[in-house]
Amino acid sequence: MNRNRIGFAALLVMILAGAAIASAEDVEITYWQYFYESKVNLMNDLIAKFEAQNPGIKVEQVTFPYESYQQKVAASIPAGEGPDIANLFYGWMPLWVKSGWIQPLPQSEFSSDWFRKNFYLFVAESVNFDGKNYSVPTAVRTLALIWNKKLFREAGLDPDSPPATLDQLLAYSKKLSKYDAQGNLIQAGLLMQPSGQGHSYIREVLVRQFGGVPYSADARKVSYASPAGIAGFKWYTDRITQDKVGYPNFATDDVTAFKAQKAAMNIDGSFRIATLNAVKDLEWAAAELPSHNGVKSNYASFWTNGIVDGVKGKKLEASIKFLKFLSSPEVQELWLQKIGELPATPSLSEKYKNDPVISVFLKGLASAHATAFVDEAGQRTLLVDAVDQVALKKADPAAVLKDAQAKEQALIDAFWK
């Protein structure tokens, strides 16, 4: 009896010792992203799946409001209190690299050849800064024209035939706009939201469709205020000031207005698919962006994940595994299903070529450009303010755009100094 007790005690000691060793070998990493409910919920599910596949690695997700996210990063990472992996908009990456917030990814795992083989070219170019790769995305985004079929029918338009050119877009937007007795717009034919996707639509779509180029090949010289670029900018602002088919912040903002069925058409991103599908009684569809003189163009963007500067050892090894997991085909497809953002790997698009909505956004990637921002917020604000000056102060579009270009050039020059 005593021997049995001794044997049991020894076995218990061995089990506890083994558990202690296993616990000591466990590694915990922290992942930060801004709060967006569907993304947070999916990430929780993905973390559970990753942990099941990688015993010994634990991942904690921490989120912050979008408005304060970058400020939290800026305050925490230099103090050594930040995450191991951080989610960031691709346009923030140059600033994050220059600020020392994220570190280059190991070439052995994330070479430029690996990026080119597994992702769209604009992704491979955008994650590279000064010859080094800094982040890995799960999904990409692009733009499309979305429209309300019910409002098309009410206006006597074919709900299955959206405008295919800018001339048609203008004609449709006029026919779909409604006004009260005082001439106030009560139904927007075409939403004009520069603070949403409008600033990118101007920069990467209209400027190019009218024959201009927004930036030099190395993205260090701003050139959108050329005569062609001014023509594209004026096309946008004329819809606000002359035709009055929409204006900034109509019915709160473009997303709210479209969901409330107070607007017939909008230019929005693939990330809006899940949101619009969830709106009861909203009969909507998507089409490629209208062309101009046969020219197609689009804007592509993405959120991406980087490893914070100073992460090393087992935490770095675990972070690399987590990045590879988040960029895997399995996760990319889950992201599309739950969030609506497009797979970042081109070969995965074949599965969705017959989907009436997803296929439209995927087609847009063929002519898409990802703006090489150095200060996304600052560069965005300049074009948003330019539209506001024309819309609210009746300023001359050409003068306003030239001023915006000069200010953006100064911003870019300051960054590279």
C-alpha cells in the first residue's frame, strides 16, 4: 500500500514537472487592430484555429477605436508596451517604418519573390520600402459602382443596366436625383463623398481617365494638377456645384444615405459587401467603374500585418507563423465570406468568377493602382479640403487643385528629407 502511494506521488510529481516544462515553453504574442466588429469576431475565431494548429503558442487580440488607433501605436511601441504584431493600412507603412514601429520581415520567409508569386503586383510593391518587405496582407480592396435597383425602376431605368461610361453616369445621376419644392436635394442621383472613397476616385480613376498621371513613377513628384488632371477633378466637382446630384455628407454620409435608400448610386469598396447585404429590403448591385474615352482605371488598397520592432526570439518565431497563417488561402477565403474583402492571392479569384458582385470587384483589380502614400491621412485631407473649397466656397477648381498639389509636394519632400 505504501509503495503504491509512493508510486502515485512520484507519478504526480512527474506530471506536474512536465506541465511546468510545457508551460515554460509556451509563448504568448499580442495582436493589435482597430475595432470593427465583424473583423474582431472573425479574428477571435482565427486565433482559436491557429492555436489549435500550433500548440504552445497563445495569441491575445487587443483592439482600439479607429480614431485613436495610430495615436495608441505611436505612444505604446516606442515605450515597449505595444503588441508583437500590428494591423495597419498599407498607406501608413512608410510612416510606421520611418518611425521605427515595425521591423523588416525575414527574407528567408518573406522574400520579394515569395510576395510576387503569392500576391498581386501592387501588394508586392506596396509592402516594400527601401528594398525591404515589412508586412503581409490577408485581403485586398477595390472600387465599383453600386446602385439601388428599386430607385432605378422608379426612375424608369432598367435596373439591370447600370451606366458604363462617365457620360452615361452623368445622365443617370440627373434622372435619379429628386428635389423638394425649395430645390433641396432629397434623393441623390450619385453620392459625392470625398472623405470616403471620393479622394481615391479622383486621384487614381478620374485623373487617369482624363489622360493624367497623379504621381511620378517613384511617387516622389505630384502631377495630378496637369490640365488632364484638372479636367478629371472638375468633372467630379461639377456634379456637386452645377448638376447638384450629390454633395459631401448628404444624409450624414454616403454609406448611411445608400443604406437608407436616399441615394441611387455610389462609388464604394468591396469591403462594403457584407454591410450592404445585411440591410433589409435593400436591392443593390455592383458594376465596374464607368470608363471614359475607353479608359478604365481603379484604386486598390489593403490592410496588412507587420511585426513590431524589437520582437525577437520565440516571440518572433511565433509571430512569423501567425503572419503566414493570416495570409494562407484558407484564411483569405474566410475573410471574403465574413468581411467581404477580396483574396490577396490572384489564383483564388477563379472560384468567384461567376459571383455577380464579387466578380465585379475582382475585375476592377486588373486596372487598379495602389497610391504610394507617405502620409495617407495628410494626403487624403488635402484632396478632401480641395473638394470642400469648390463645393462650399465656390473656389476655382484649377486653382484649388494646383494649391493642393503644391502642399502635397511639400509634404512628400519633407518626408523624404
